[in-house]
Amino acid sequence: MSESILYLVATPIGNLGDLSPRAREVLSAVDFIAAEDTRVTQKLLTACGLPHKPLVSYYEHNRRARGEVVLARLLAGESCALVTDAGTPAVSDPGEDLVALCAANNVPVVPIPGCCAAVCALAASGLPTGRWCFEGFLSVNKKARREHLDALADEKRTMIFYEAPHKLCATLRDLAEAFGGDRRISLSRELTKLHEETRRCTLAEAAAYYEENAPRGEFVLIVEGAPDQPASEADEQDRLAAAADAVRRRMADGLTQKDAVKAVSAETGVKKNALYRYVLEAEDG
């Protein structure tokens, strides 16, 4: 495989059986592999019976200099597979810089799908999955951490965080303080591994549990979004007044009052009976 292509190859997050046939094919065919930890990747290749390839380390502390090295080899016509120790590269990972570098230099980037701890934990959480946001690791800097959580105070989407075991208790306390102890959370650890576990509870319950039971393994935290705030009486009156104006415009265009109310209710979500009463009362007034 001697094309100038960067392949983003997702690797198992635990169970080696999750390495896809396509990922095996790409890892066997590329000219070299850029790896977060070359020792971990070497073990993966050996365990999966794949041919050993030239390995280049690419991680947080060398990504700028090493990114230029990888790019130069790609521009020279070689193909490269980017991998992390586990999961999908370039997601909450320095690989995003290499992807941006390739994009800026018109080097094709091809994702090879596979495991992603965030998506696996979300699917198993029992919390809403229609709309969600990935927040990654919270900063260890207290000020930055507080600003991050403050910015999420009104976030209605389900939120996904990563956390290391030695920081989990502090993070759970901070989340409970920011969002309230009764907010629901799902905590997944050791996904696809022997001791895989998903715990579903409230933030207060999670904080209390892990104060008594030492956290082990890497965690994915799935936190329920903020509840919808009930509309105030003034807001409801404003909505009704605006909807009533729309009803009058439709009646001026020739619709009957009944049909106008029905149409506006369907468009705006204002309850039909409440709108009808409001229109009648406005006429009587």
C-alpha cells in the first residue's frame, strides 16, 4: 500500500475480538504506523497475528515535531495508520492535530471505524441518546474546571466525560455541586474487559459509593442534561397572544375560526383548546 493516505484505525478498548477485519487489513498493508505507545501497539500486532510494521511514536508531548515527520513521509508517497493505545484516534486525542495538518496539505484521511468508549458507554447508559455532547477530560486546574462546568449549567443534552480512577471522587463531587446531587449519571468502567461494569444512579449516590469503594479502571461518565424549565405564566400568555394574532390573520385570509385555530395550534404547539378559549375571550373583551 504505497499511497499518500493517513488511516485512522480504531483499536480494541479491551477485547481483541473487536478489531475489525478491515482494520486488520489496513494495519497489515500500510507502510508504517504512528502510535501513541509503540510498545502497546507492538503487543497488539503480535496478539492479533499481524505483521510487524515500522512504528513511529506520536503522542501529546511530541505531536508537533513528530507530526511534521509523519506528514513528510506521507507527502513522499507512504501510507500511515494512526492508532491510539485503545479506541478511536483523533477523538480527545492529539491525533486531531495530525488530521488537521494532513487536511491543510491535501493528504487524504480515511477513518477505519471501530471501538469508541464514549459511544459504547452512552449506548449502555439508559439516558437519552438523541442529542449529546462530548466533554472529554475536565481540567485539573480548578479555575478552568469551574469555568467548564459553569458553561454547562444549562446544557440540556446528555454529557459525556472521561475520568481516571484517582480523580473520580473529586470529579463526582464537582459534578454534584455544579448540577445538583439528584442529576442522573451512568458510570462505565473497563468496557469490553473482564471486569466491565456500568453503574446507574444519581450524582450524590455515585459520590457516596466511590468514597467507600476505591475506583478502579478508566471511567466514562454519562451525565443527564438539565431538565426543561417550566414556562412562566407570563411566557404562556405571550405565546397565546402571538398565536391568537396568527389565528386572526388566517381568518382574514378566509379560514373559519375553527380551522384557523387548528392550523396555528399544529404549527406552534400551543394547545388548541387553550388557544380557542383565548381567542373567544379576546373577542368578548
